[in-house]
Amino acid sequence: DAGVIQSPRHEVTEMGQEVTLRCKPISGHDYLFWYRQTMMRGLELLIYFNNNVPIDDSGMPEDRFSAKMPNASFSTLKIQPSEPRDSAVYFCASSSGDTQYFGPGTRLTVL
Amino acid sequence: AQSVTQPDIHITVSEGASLELRCNYSYGATPYLFWYVQSPGQGLQLLLKYFSGDTLVQGIKGFEAEFKRSQSSFNLRKPSVHWSDAAEYFCAVVPNTGNQFYFGTGTSLTVIP
């Protein structure tokens, strides 16, 4: 298996623009997690899905952030409008129940 | 409150020396326990995990960890560190009643020649 795939690996955008991050989980995994990592706050769970259904989105910082999982093999995290404080590395992880496997991350820079 | 603590923010060791990274948790029952490693610019890679059974677990890259219920600890060890082990190490806990991971703040390891 190719592991968790994330795209793009790097994204640079200007404040106010819409940003969409993409994730393809490992085939057969029924849990998908989105994390954000910054120096100040460490690794934060934003939202997670089970069988494509959002279970806990309490970590989503504000309404500018939204996540979808239209099918078992694809999820998106959208930020609209983006702000400089959203600059971070965003990780996607998938799991079949007990162990999470992480993607390589998307490094987002908002100017 | 439930928490995962990695008391050491940064550790420096000489190549060839032994290593121990500390992890403590506070949960009502024994959770599932994990150690992940993150190399610069990379995602998190699973080193090892403990669910039940033998309290000493072996992982990849020569790492091991020991679960001590009395101390609520799950410390990571390696007998001889290699320069390539320089990375950030995260302890994680999953309460055995749920699916959500709780990560520690990480320990940054520097290896000097």
C-alpha cells in the first residue's frame, strides 16, 4: 500500500484566499483524522471521521475551517478565507481502529 | 483531566550512548500506548505500541518501551543511539473506551558525534 497520501506537499497563498488540502487514506481504513502542527501549539486534532461521517469537530478552530469526506478514499480540509495564523503543517492520518498512520503533511504558508 | 506528559522538551546524547525518553499519562484505566517519531520535514512514523500483555515491547529501529502501570509510564529506550535517530519523538495515548489519540508535546532529540 502507498500509505496515506496528501496533496499538495507545500502551499503558499495570500491572506484571504481559499485553500484546499487533500487526503487519500489507506485503503480499508474506516477512520480519518486531520491534525495541525505548529511550534507554539504542537500537534492538534482538528476533526475526525468514521465511515465518512464527522464524529468530532471540536478541534476545528473556527468557521473558516471545514472538512468533508465524500467517500472512503478522499477527504478535504478547506480554509476560507485563509489568514497568516493558519500557517502550519497539516497532517492527515487514517486508522482501522487501533493504530494511526500519518501522511507526509502539507506545509501551508499564508502571506 | 486526561493528559499525556513528556517532561523533557529537548534531550542531547552522544552517538553510541543509551537513551530514555519519558512519557506519563493520566487516565482511569490502562489505555493503548504508542510512540511515534518525526524526522525533520516528515510525517509521524509509528515506532511501537502497547495494548496488553508483555509490558516490554519491541519496535522498529532498535527501540523498545516498557509499560509500568504503577507509575503510569511508558518510557522509550534505545541502548545505543545513532546519529540518524535525531528527530522529534511523540508519545500518544488512546483511552481504551475510544478512538481519539492524545499526543504529548514531543521530545526533540539531538545526537552529537
